[in-house]
Amino acid sequence: MKILFAADGSKYTKKALAFLVTHDSLAGPEGEVVVINVQAPVPGRVSSMLGATEVAAYHAEESQKVLVTIERFLTRHKITFKTRAVVGAPTAEILRAAKREKAHMIVMGTHGHGILGRAVMGSVAQRVVTDAEIPVLLVK
């Protein structure tokens, strides 16, 4: 089974990652994990002031802060994986990556704000669950 693991670097990502490696039967013996980190675009005005090269370097650096720790962790636990860093709207990019990678399941951490919190401020996890065409496992 191929799992898309959405990672934002928060403590909720760490909890989901711990769950994933302690339940390695989710992916199965031939399984693979694709880790995706989505960086929000820099506002146009800032981007034009800094230039495309600086903005790209910023996004790469921010993604690496998240991905390098996860790479070490998965390597230590002998999990087959690859990583992807993209820039865009988190929900759309996670769903796009799931299709592109032909993932069987999306795994991600959630802040667990509850019904009122989701209604007021929305949630990437909630939107992924709503719009995904494959199963989504949320770890709280």
C-alpha cells in the first residue's frame, strides 16, 4: 500500500509519524510512504521585492526543516519512503499529490480543534477528509 503522509512539522505531525511507524502493518511489507510538505506561497508583493531565486531558496529551506527530521526517523525505522516539497494551498496540494502518487491512503496529524474550532477557522485536515477520494487517517 502506498501512503501519502502530509507533514507540516508540528507536534501533530510527530504524533502521526509515531503512529505510522508503530503500525507499520498499515503500509504492508511492500508498502511505501510518500512524505509531502506544503509551503504557503509568499505574497506577490514580497515575492517581487525579493525575487524568484530568493523565494525558491526560502521555500526549500523551510521544507528541509520539516523533511530532514522525518527522513532520519523513517530511515532509522527502516520504512521505505520518498519526500516531496511543494508550494501552494495545503489542501489542494495534498489531494493533488495523492492522485499523482496513486496513494491508497492519506495520513496526517490534526490539531483536534473540535466542531466549533473547525466551523470558525476551518481545517486542512477537515477539507482533506471531505474532498479526498481515498481513505484519510487523522492522528490526534
